[in-house]
Amino acid sequence: MPLASKVHSLLERCLVAWVSAMIRHRWLCLALIFLLTCGSGYYTIGNLGVNTDTKEMLSADLQFRKEYARLNRSFPEDARAILVVIKGSNPEQTDMAVKSLSQQFREQTDTVESVYTPNRGPFFDRQALLFLNVDELDQLALEITRAQPFLGRLSQNNSLDQLLNLLNRAIPKQNDSHSLAQTDSLLLDLAQSIQAALQGGYQSISWQKLMLGDNSTLNQNTGFILVAPRFDYSDLVPAEKSIQSIRAISHEFEANNRGTSVRLTGEVALEHDELESISKGTAVAGAVSLVLVCLSLVCGLRSVRLATATLIALVSGLILSAAFATFAVGNLNLISIAFAVLYIGLGVDYAIHLCLRIQEMIRAGVSRDSAVINSVRCLGPSLILCCLTTSMGFYSFVPTAYQGVSELGIISGTAMFIGLFITLSLLPALLVCLPGKAGASPPESSPIPRNWHSFPVRHRRSIKISTALVALYSIWSLSDITFDFDPVSLRDQGSESVTTFRELLKNKETSPLIISVIANNEKQAREKIGQLQQLDSVDSVLSILDFMPENQEEKLEIIEALDDSLGPLMGNFPPLGTVDVHRQTEELGTLLAILDSNGNAHAEHAHSETVGRLMLRHQLRNLLVILEQSTKQEKQELLATIQKAALENLAGAIAKLTTALNASAFDDLNALPEPFLRRWLSQDGLFRLQVQPRKDLNDLDNLREFVEQVREVAPNASDLPVIYLESGKEIVRAFQQATAYAVIAISLISFIVLGNIRETGLVLMPLFLTAILTGASTVLFDNPFNFANIIVLPLLLGLGVDSSIHIVHRLRLMQYQQSEILKTSTARGIFFSGLTTVFSFTSLAFISHAGTASLGLLLTIGILLTLICTLIVLPAFAVKPKPSFS
């Protein structure tokens, strides 16, 4: 007797003995499994966690992971921080928001560990002018000196009527383009403030911007706060309390300060929002999957008794699998968390085939107990082979460096054995215990129309030709397959953290995707900076050396001269004056008349009617009409609003300039604030070089170019762009390795058990065809492979082999009736099993987490292709029709 036959015979005897024992001691079996399930559920609830850090899904032994770990050890301050992004309508509003929010965050000592505001604080306020180059400082001093008489008058009377009076005197005298442009900025801002007031809003003038110009170093409408949260690792979401606290403060501040937006991003916020998205999405997907699986079971089995037994077995197996996951890995990652949905789709597979075979035997007149035992005897060996091959598909992930999927492989591979154990123990015991009569089964029918039963055989030639053509086209399209290595694209694209992150990426000055290079000393740092600045993809290289201003003596002379020229203006600036309705209304009318006269008299000159003047003329007319129609109280309130908007920031701008005029020379890095210094120069003397990209890194080709060019100059370069790109490369290698392992393992197991090269080839053919077609579908549907859905191909090898084995095994048993293969319970089992699997995965495709959705979409496509390849293509190649059985 051949070895395969001996193995098959031994398996049949062992299975019959086992199932007979389960039926004989059915109540003991049910009690033991019930207790085991309850204990497993209790253990899982108390111990299972979730790790959302995508960087931890790859082995820490990889070189780029070691470099990243070194970077975080040397500069740990912001390794796990929340980035708070603040946008105001002007620099003053942003400065106020940063100061207020940072102080409120510091007060949350229970949830916040530390707060850091980059490049802000007393030191940078005092030394701000030293960080300009000499030409910029000269130009700034010239502009402020020209504005000194204007500012001096306002320092004597800080009111709207004084401002309007000064404009009424200045505008007629302006003829040169420089003075026109300078005044036009103020006129435009004043027009916008009036317009906002008339519409019931509020927009203040930025005197800081008017005085200091548009230099980005001094004037920024965007501010940043880095908040290090306190993590509560006993919570499923460790940063939940911190983020809730920060968001509550931010939302309250936004509500009380119109025109200011406060948003959270950074790795911690991204991971938190991702976990929220996945938790909600998979919970809904799991519930939807369970409902759809129930419906498909009732439709497929057409027996409430069988469907109930199958569902009980499914839930028990799922709980036991979760307990194993808790014991084996402790924490689920962003990929292995999907094992529950996978199990719902796969765990029911064995039960469907067994129940349908039992139904088939009961219809033939076999008693219920005997039908269960004989079904297990006939079907058991193929179920075991399916379990082995599917688990090998999952276990093929284990040796790879992709730790996240390796854990999924451990959990899901073992879950297959748990599912088989439940099917061969709990399910038989339930079937003989649950009430119901053997004769209650409905008459046999197939979900496949009767005239389709022999379709694959009757049209085998056409199917073979079509299959070959489609396969060739799909192989040709495989060259267009891409891999999206950006983990941010896997997250919910509508979440606050992702939209903010994407927005920051568009500006090279705020891009969070920078590369860090570590230099051992100052000499090496300067060498690397010179080399990096030559790269096409690099915009700038920032280091601690950039915060030691050059030409300090020359700059201090300019600052001292400016201080002398401003004189008493730098004293205490007076508060806003009282609102004089009559005088201010007169000044407004005078200003409108001057603008009208100026516009009419010089209409032929292009510079006469600048944008500011045109807009101010229009708004002044509207304002004067409203004032004429208003009560005295309404006039007072409206003019008070306009005066505040026009002048409230002036005193602050003067104070900021006063502080900056107190700059002093420094030539030692240790003069820099300690929290700032340690982010650039480590305690052991390592220099951090921050490489800024020239191009928008939302484009992955730009990101790839940026990383590759920088790493040619600095092989030890690290940070998020490097992690993203190198992770993608490593994952592709890991799945090439996993797919090879899966093919080898499945081929060997199939050959050993089947003992026939032809049948082994028939089993493998649908797998390879499905893999090729699924790969081509990523091009057709623009659903590229990514960190989440790349598990599909080796997974489909494990899933698809089950159906192929069932068909080949049933064809072997049928001998002379193979052309009717689609009429059998095996075909029904494959169809409804595939249907339940599709239902379980389709729900994933509609959740907001883009990575899990892409996984659900690709798996759904893959399973549908598996059904076609197994039920249509495989019989066309396998069956040799016998004319005598027409």
C-alpha cells in the first residue's frame, strides 16, 4: 500500500475514534469546552492589549531600526511628543495663542509631562535681530526709522482719530512707489478690519508685520508646541487621557478666540487617531461580518439547527483564538488586530463542509450519529490537509523580519488548528445534542443553476483559452504594480492628525518629514553640512551652529543706532484712547474725500489706485452709511471695535521691538537655553543635523529621491522618511520570502498527502492563477500594495488551497461522475464558505481606516477570484468526461 494511502487510512481511523468519543461523552465535551471558553474570554479581556506604533512592526535588529533607536537615545526629548499646530490671522494672535496654550498645557500635570515651544521664549525674543543677516537688518532699520514720526505721533495719542488724521496728512504727499506700497499695506489692513466689523466679525491689524516686514524669522502666522504626554499603559489607548485633555483646552481656546485654529498631529496623535479609527471600524466590521455570516449560513445550510451549531462553534473558536493571541504575543498590532475578522471568514469553512456532508448522508437515509461519524471519516483527512496548508500560509509569515505580520501568522496559523479542533469536537457534540429530526433536512439543491452543473466540462476548451489569455494579460500588467510605503496613507484621511500632517508637508519650512544626521563633532558636522547642501533634493541643513549668529559686532552697531533714533518711542506705549464719535466720523469722511479726490485726479496713473486704496474707499462709504443710520450707542460700539482692531496690537509690537533692541553678543553654545540646546547637541557631544526637503514629500517619488540622496552622503541618516522607505523595502522582501515559504510548504504537504504529482499540480494551479489575477487587480482598481494589504498574496495561498483540495479530493471519490462536480455538497460548501469569507472581508473595505479598507477590498477580490478559479477553471482542467455518462 502506498505511503499516502496508509496515512489516509490511519487518519480516518483516528478521526472516527475521536468523533465517536465526542458523541459518546457529548455532555462532558460541551461542559469542558464551555468552561475553557469562559476562562479564555476572562483571560483575554484582562490581558490583551494593542500596540499602534507602526515602527515596531519590523524587527529591531534591522540596521535602519538601530539607527533610529540611536537617534532617539541621543535626542530623546521629542521622540514621543504631540505636535500642536496653531494658526492665527496674524503673528500677534499666534504669539498670544502659543503663550496661553503652552501655559495651560503645563498646568495639566496629571496628563502632561513637559511642554516645549520651539524657537520661542525670552532668549529668542531678546536676540531675534541677531539672527537676521546684515542686509535684512539694515533694511529693517531703514523701514522702522522712516516710520518713526508716524509711530511717535501715535505714542502721544493712541486712538483711531489720530491714526486717521495721520493718514489724511500723509496720503496727499505720497508720490514715490515705495511710500505708496508701504502705506497701501496699512490701508488694506484697515479696510479689512472695517469690513470685518461691519459684518459682525473682528480682524486686527498686525503692526508687527507692518513694522518688521514679511521676514519669516520674525513674523509667523503658524506656531508650534511640542507636548510630551503621560502614557497610561494600563489603558488600551495609553495617550487617551492626555490627548483628551489637550483637545479640550484647544477647543475651548478656539471657541473664545475667533480666527485661531489649534490642531494636533505628530506620531502620538496619528497613532491615537488610527487606533480610534481601527477600533471603531473593526468593531462595526466584526458585527456586520457576523450578521452576514449568519445570513449566509442560514441560506447555505437551510437549517436553523445546523446554523446555530456552526455559530456556537465559531464564537467558541474565536474566543479561544483570542486567548492564544493574548498568551503568545500579548499585544495585537495594526495588522494582527484583523485576525478576528479573518477567523470569522475562515473558521466557519470547516463547519460548513462538515454540515453539508452530514446533510447529504442524512438524505441518503443514514442515522444522525452515523452521518456525523461517516462524514468526519470521509471529509476529515481533507479538512486536516486544508488546516495544514492554510496554517502553513500563515506560518510562512513567522520567519520574516516583518514582526507585525509575523505575529499575525502565529495567531492565525494556530487559530486554524483551534478551528479544526472545535469542528471535530464541539460541533459533532452539538449536532447530536441540539433538538431536531434527521428527516427535517430540506431536499437537496444547489446554489448553482442546474444547467451550469456541467458548464466547466462542456465549455472546457473555451475556459482554457480564456484563462490563458487573461493570465497572459495579467502577467504583462504586473510590471505596473506599485507599493505605497507611506504609512500615513493607511490612516483615516479625514482625521485631524492626518489632514494637518499633509498640510504641513506641502510647505518645506514646516514639513515634519525631515531627515536627521548625527555628527560626532563640530568638524564632521561642518563637512556633512557642506556635502548635504549640494544635493538637489535638499533645501537646507539646520544645526546648532546656525544659532550662533555671524557678524554680531556689526549687527549690534546697527541695533544700537536704531535704538538711539527711536529714542523716547521705546518707553511705555499708552493704552487705547477714548472713542470720540464726532471727531472720528469727521476724520473718516475726510479720509474718504482725500481718497476720492486722489483717485479722480490721478486716474491715469496706475499707481494712484492701489488695491488698499480701492478697498478702503469702498469700506469707508459703507461705514459712513451705517454710522448715519445708527444710534449714538451703536456708533460708539462700532467705532470702538474698529479702533481696537486697528490699534490693539501696536503696543505689543513696540514692546517686542524694544525687547529685541536689547540684544547682546554671545559666542558660546552654552548661552543657548538648555531645553533648546539639548535638541541639537547631546550630552555626549553629538551634533544633530536636520535636513529639510526641497520638494513636497506628499509625492512618494520625491520622498524616495530625498532619502536615497541623503543616505548616499550620510549612511547613518535616520528619522521618519528613512523609516518609511526602508520599511517598505524590508516588507516587500519579507513577503517575497513569505510567499516562497508558503508555496514550498503547501506544495510539499499536498504532494505528501495526495501522493500524486498531477493532483498536486491541479491543487496549485488555481492558487497561482488567483495570485496573478489579484496582483493585476491592484493595477486595474488603483489599489496599490501597502503595509496592510500586502499580506493578501501569501494569505490567498493558504485560503485558496482549501477549496482546491476539496475539489480534487471529491473528484477522486466520484471517479465516473466527475462532470457533475458542481452538483455536490463539496461545491456547495466551497460556494457558501467563499460567500461567508467574502462577507467577512467586504465589511472591512468600508471602514474609514484606509489600510484596513484596502486589505478588505483586496481580500474580497482575491476570494471571488479563488471561487472562479476553483469552481470553473479547475474542473475544466481536471475533469475528463466519460461519454457513457452523458
